[in-house]
Amino acid sequence: MVQDRQAGQDYFKTLLQTVVGQAFSAAGYRLQDAPMQWAGGKYRFARALPDGYFGLIDFQVLVYSDTMWSDRAQSRFNVQLTRARNRHGRAGSSAGYVTRGLSQLVVEDFGVAILPSADHWWTFRDTETMGAALAEAGHLVVGYGMPWLARELVPPADQDAGDLG
């Protein structure tokens, strides 16, 4: 069963690079070479931002294999965005550190009801549904996540807060 899960995670990585890799690369994000994290289902794209911060996009996948115990559970992934002073994503003492789930950013911060909830996990059962889920998440990362990490796109509530001071 561990081999099935590992094979599923490797396949996720391959499809992740196929579906979003070119767009992320064009924006300056590179998949970090981290085999130990990949073994745990975590794939991180990183980019040095012009102001000394790093933009980090983490895909965390949970691959379920069909067994008599799994009850045909769907595999799933989520996306976490982090802006940090180091490419490891640790908060440290940096005032500019911020981390947010992609679905939280889109649904709560920007008020776009394109996903079912602010705590959304993209689910898939096969190659077709995995590709579609990765494409949807990738579009949201490019449209909202990357500009937010670069401070080029600010949620409406944050813009209003700046008017108070």
C-alpha cells in the first residue's frame, strides 16, 4: 500500500508539472528539489520576489489507494501560499511574513464564490479529474495567488484598512 501511495504521489508530481509547470515557470516560480518532502506529498514552487521576500506555493496531496479499508476515498490536495524572508517559509521575526490557503484568499479575502468553501480541498479519482483540479487551482494561483504574494493585488478589506490611517 505504501508503494501505491508513493506511485500516486509521483504521478501527481508529474501531472502537476505538466499542468501548471510552464505557467509557473514563466512567472519565475520553480519546483524546489526536495525528495523528502515529495515523499510526504508536499510540492513547493518558490520565487525570489524583488523586495527581498520569497513567494512560496505549496501543493499538499493526500493520495488514497483503493483497498478494502479505504472505502473508495477520493484523493485530494490543497494549496498554501506563503510570503517569507527565506525560501523555507519560516516566520522568523519578519513583519512581512504571511501565509494563506488559496481557497481562503479567493473566497474570504477577495469575496469570489468560485469555490464551495474557504477550506476547500480539490479532489480527484483519476487522471482526468486530477488534471481538471490542477488546472482550476493553477488558474487561481496565477490569477490571485501570485499577484497577492508579489503585493500587486490587495484584497478589498486590506485596501479599505489603508484608508483609515
